[in-house]
Amino acid sequence: MTMSAPVLPTAPSPVRGPARPAPSPAGPRRFPLLPTAALLLGALYCLLPVAWVLVASTKSGSELFATFTFLPGTGFADNVGDLTAYREGVYWRWMANSAFYAGVGALLSTAVSAVSGYALAMYRFRGRESVFNILLAGVLMPPVILAVPQYLLLAKADLTDSYLSVLLPVILSPYGVYLARIYAAAAVPGDVVEAGRMDGGGEWRIFRTIALPMMLPGLVTVFLFQFVAIWNNFLLPYIMLGDDEKFPVTLGLYTLLQQGASTPALYTLVITGALLAIVPLIALFLVIQRFWSLDLLSGAVKS
């Protein structure tokens, strides 16, 4: 006689309700078109004046004052020719001055920012945080507050109405030093610097051959910000300079606009000059934007 194995009782299966849809990982989306509409309005607000300058520079004086339309005119070549002939080409002198102020000033400011930012990020010394806080205060201070004291200091040194009067105040940029310090702290590993010291490298060589390539994308950003700021600067040259042969393009166009109050034909020259003045900035953006794609550890030894 054979005995069968006992049958164990099974637990009743739980009663399950209707299946619920899995929650969306992004959460409920409300008003998905609102951010896009806000961005489009912001872009329209920024680009509409540029589009008007682009169209207005193609119109002759009669077309410009006849009707306000966004239809292009036929006088762009004549406007450029008249602008070039005005006072034997003084406009291109202003453009060259702006290129000199912005190019040299941005290079010197980027170099000072790189050295200062690296030192504040890598070295520990007494008063480091105090220096950094003073720099932050300089970032928050409007440039108009510093313009008159800078003029008085340069007047004491007999440097007003010279190229140095525009270059010297822009060499030290608190915002540039701030960006370089933040970027150096994030992009330059302390272990790599210590390895360079153990290999016998001096501090300057470590900075030049190891840290500087790592900081290159951040320094390109500092250079771009400084170049644009100096190119568009109006108040400092307006206070410092008296000889119009040394004017940048911003101040030169302002004086041309002031003369246009009595000579309306000069308005077309001002508009055409304003359009040509933004071409170098656009070209600069297109040329150096590839540097922003560089890796943070570009030029370093990777494990």
C-alpha cells in the first residue's frame, strides 16, 4: 500500500484591483507652449532692432524718411561709399581704434584674469577669501561709479586723451577674475598640479604647460566677454578722450549722430556704421565658438 504525499494548503491569492498606469517620470506637463512662447517673444524683442538696422542701412535718405517699412532699399552701396568718404575715412579709423582697444584690452585682461584666478583657486594664503570678496564687490559695482575716479587718477598721471587712458582701466576685470577662479577650481585637479611639482616643475611652468591648457575654454569665454564689453564701451572713452582721431566706433557714431540733428542726411551714415560695427562681433563669435567644445581636461594627462 502506497502513501501519497500530503497536500499543503495554498494561501489565497490577493484580490487585485484594476491596473494603474505608471506615473510619468517627468511629472505632469502644464502649459507646454508657454516657455516656448516666452523664448520666441524674447528673441523677437532682441532681434527686431537688428533687423531694422539691417533693412534701414539699405535705404537712401529719401527712402528712410518716406515710410517706415521693413522692405529693403537700393542705397546700401551708396551709403557705404558716403560713409567711407566722410572726413577722409574717419569711420574706419574709429573701427581700427575699437579693434585695438578691444583686442589688446581683452588679451591683457584675460592674461591677468588667468593668473589671478589660478592663484586664488590653487594656493592657500592669508587674506585669500577677503581678496575674493573684494572682487565680488567689484563685480556688483556699476562701471559708471568708477569712471570719474579713474579719470581723476589718470589726469594726475597726465594720461588722459591717450590710448592708455582707455586700455589701463579695462585690464583688471573683476568678473573675469571671478570666472577664471571658478573655472580653475573645477577644471584643474590638484593631483595633477602636485604630480607636476613632484616631477620637478616650477610653479610658472606648471601653470603654463598644465593648468593653462585645461583653463582654455574658460579663458576663451573671459576673452569674449571682455572683447564685447570693451567694443561696446561708451562712457569711459567719452570721459577720457577729446581727440576724435582716437575715438572708438561707439563714440564716433555718437558724435556723428549729434551732427545729424542739423544735417539729417548723416542719419543714413549712422545706421550704416552701426550695422558695420556689429560685423566684427559676429565674426568673433563664429571663429572662437569651437573652443567651447574642448574637454575640461584638454592637454592634461588622463587616467
